[in-house]
Amino acid sequence: MERTQAYRDQNQQATSLFVENIPKRMEWKGLWHLFARHGDVIDSFIAGRLSRGGKRFGFVRFTLRNDALRAMERLNGFSVYGFRLSIKLAHPKKGKKFGEEIKSMKVQNSVREAGESSAGGGMKGRKVIGHVESEDLWKLKKCLVGVTKMVCSVQNIALRLQQWGLGDIKIQRLGGKMFLLTIEDEDLFIMLEDLEWSYLKEIFDEVKCWSESLKPTRATWLEVSGIPLHCWNGTTLKRVAELWGSFEAFGENLQHNLDCEKVTILISTNQFKHIDEVVELEVVSLKYEIKVVEHGFKDSTSDPLSVKKNPHPHEINTGAKLGSQSETTFPGESPNGYFVEDEGVEAVFVGKDFHNNRDHAGVDVSR
């Protein structure tokens, strides 16, 4: 009886787990929701520093010990965004209760963040109240937003609109894969609306009305250097892209035909902070440091240049007049304006479909 009571008392004790190798994309709320599937979570916390092994770590506290043990058994080794979690029971330092230790870490985080904010001119705490012009808002309410399946050039979209007899539609990049479509001809707007935007959906993967709640995104090229050759491949690069957003396309040197130093990838992201970081790359039991630097993305308005003459591998040339026969491309872009691997193209985008070259060797991408 006493043993049974002791077991019950032990199970009633709040128990904390130490979680290591947490991905950068995960915040404390995500950690909470992941573990809450296995029991009643009191608190979750991610430290602002790295563990001795150089990994992000944190703690999850359960109401019941059995829930904590069950979560540890089910989630230890579980992969999140390509990061395999390592979980064990947490033990507070001598002379400290666990709650006090977490509170101390949270204070250290706050002090660190305050210092970073101060060093950056206090930009984190600044905010501006935006002003809305009613006339501008009224005009925007009559605009559409087209979202492509992959990142492509404004010129390509304009050419395809012209092919469908919709050359009067003004197109501007909103960011990333989103484009603002302005239709000043009311009759044309009504006709397209009656057809449920079917013509536009031949070009765009999604068509919707503009609204104030639209969240901006952007596309940018990342230059990655320092990847060891034995893991220099598409899977590794896609995992690098996922640290900041979603992978879109490979650029130069995927097969390291140019050199063995660096490779470029195109990503879409909703983060607007400039990317310039050293990232730890773990391969089996070895660790490497790789450099990831953002090189931006823009539609060039300069004169048409061929790929060989283009000094900047991350620009799309939109200087050619609509309807001209020149097919100006750049590394990573196919003649129809969608991005693919430049050396030994493996896939192309035709219409709204993504084709693998090995299966569709005869596909004509010039249309």
C-alpha cells in the first residue's frame, strides 16, 4: 500500500525534460504544441544560447511524471525540420529548484536581447503608425493578386498575358511569387470575373482579390560556401533553404562543374532581415561551418544581355521589348522565364506543370 502511494506521489510530481537540437525555425510555442500532444504541459522554454555541443536547447515541463516519460519515449529521435531531437530528463543544478533555474535563464535571455537591441540603435522597439489614403485604397481594392507556382520574371508574365490577349493588364511584382494585377478596363474586369479568372489561372496557380491582410514575401538568392563534397547535393541545399523559408530553385554550380567552393539557391521567405550567417552543418558525427550570404533578387531594367555577358548571376533581364524574339535568360532560368538548374537542366516549368527532363525529354519550353 505504501509503495503504491509512493508511486502515485511520484507521478504527481511536475517533471521537466531537456530537449536538444531544436531547429531555428521553432519557437517556444511550437515546442509547447509538439509536447502537449502527449500530456499536460505547464511551461516550455528555449534558451538564448547554445548547449555545450553547439546546439539549440530548451526545456518542457509536464504536470505528471508519466506524461513526461511518455513524451520522452515517443519524441526522442523525432525529426523536426530535418533536426533530430535529443530528449532526456532534466536535472536542476545543486542548490536550485528547476523553476528557479528556468527563471534565471529567462532573465539572461531578456538581458541579452536588450543588449542586442541597444547595440542596434534600439530598432526593435521602434514603430511607425501608417497613413492610408482612401483613394489609393479604393484603387487597390480593384486589383488582383496572382501567385505563380515558382518564382519567375515579370517579363515572362507580361509576355504570357499578351499571348492570351490580356496585354492591357498592368503587372508588378509584389514580392516573391506574388504579382499585382491592375485592370483599368472595367468591362475586361467583369468578363474575367464572370469566367472565374479562368484565363488568368492558365498563368497563375492562384488568383485572388487584393486585401489589406495580404502578407508580403520576397524571393532572394543565397550563396552557400563551405559545403563538403560528400554532402554537396540538392537535399542538403534544400535543408539550408528551409532555415529561412521555402526552397524555390537551384542556381549555379549544383553539380560543382564550375568550382568546389560555392553554390547558389533561390528561396522565398517572409523574413526581411538581411541573411549573412555562418551555419553549423552536421554530417553523421562530423560538424562543418558553412557560410550563407544573401545576394538579393531583382528584375533588371538594363539593356538585354545574354547569359555569357551577364556579370550578375542573380538578375533577370526585363529590358527586352514585349513581343521581341530574343530569349534573354540567366543562370538558373529557362527560356520561358522559370528557374531551373543551369548545368544539366533537370526540370522545367511548362504552363502550370513541373516536368522532369528525364521523363519529358521532348517537352518544348519555348511556348
